[in-house]
Amino acid sequence: MDLPTPLRTENKPVMDLPMLDQGAEIFKTLHYLSNLIQSLKNPLGTRTNPARICRDLHSCEQKLNDGTYWIDPNLGCMSDTIEVTCNFTGGGQTCLKPVTVSKPTVSVGRVQMNFLHLLSSEAVQHVIIHCLDVSIWRSAEDQPVEQGSVKFKAWSGEVFEVGGELEPEVLEDSCWIKDGRWHQTHFVFHSLDPTLLPVVDIYNLPKASPGSHYHLEVSPVCFL
């Protein structure tokens, strides 16, 4: 039985509304995916459009200046993006600053750090111990390094120590000089296994005593 013409006219727009809503949602989704793909192809290194690592920015745009940028190694939500220093003159190094220069601690979660390790092929970090009348590495210029000298815990849990499988490079060691002046022992950790860095703890630091002092200077850890 045919319905009256006015009733058919009133029902037709109502039947079309769900289809119109569905089409609008699909358009929104496609627009979001298009913007996401574009941001992945052309990251800006901003908080809202981070790169995976600094090397990606270096590959996309050769004219960027060294400085502060934002990265997201796991390309997850923006809440865990990381503020870093990009060293483009060093080939696109991604450098993480310690929370404080006097302590080997970085404010990066394990998930993001694991992805950063996977995306990198090498890492480097410097630790300088400034000293006043206290030995850090050797007790005298002509003496070998003692087993009880400082040790450094790697991110992976391994230990950098004298005579061990992992031993830090020492650029300078003048802390054995006790002349009432400040000296320093400069350690370098450079590894083709990025999972070793950053250094997360230091053992066997000298005990405080009257007239002797020391303080740490922990550099950023840089990945390439």
C-alpha cells in the first residue's frame, strides 16, 4: 500500500542522516591520517611535530642549526616526547642532557631509551671529576691504576672499570697531584653498542676528608 506523498517526503531526510554522519567521520579520519603521514615524512622537530631522532631532521633539511629540538623515538603519543640537543655539525647527533651536571641521571623513560638505542649505531659521553688534593684514578704519576678506583655503571647494568671487559678511556688524570690546587680526571665513554650509555651511577668515589674535595661534571650523552 502506497504511503501518502507528504509522509514519504518527511521520512527521506531522516533516512539519509546516518549516512551523512558516517561520511563526515570517514573524511575526518582520512584527513587525520593524511596529516600524520605528512608529519612523519617531514618532521619539524617541534613538540607537536617531533622527529624520531636528530639524524632524521638532518636528513630532511640540511640547513637546520644546532640547538634544541623535540624527538619521539617510539612515535607514540605526544605526552612522552623528549627535548634534546641536536648536533647537526656532528652528523646529526641526538644529545640528552643529565638532570643535573653533578649527577649521572637522565629524565627519559626506558621505553623511549630502548627505541633510541635501536635507532642509533654509536654513543659517547664524558664525565669529568674535578678534584682538590684527592686521588680519583691513580695514586701517583708512575703508579698503575688501582682496583679500588672509580667504576661506572652502564645503562645496561654492566660496569666500566680498570681491568674489566669495559674500561673507560682517560683523556687526562692529574688528580694524583696534591698541591692545594684543583685538578681533574677526564673519562670518555665511546661505544659502538649504544645500549651501554648513558652512565647511570658512579662507584668508589673518594670519601670526604678535611682539605680534600671533588665534584662531578657529567656531559650530555650523544647518540648517532
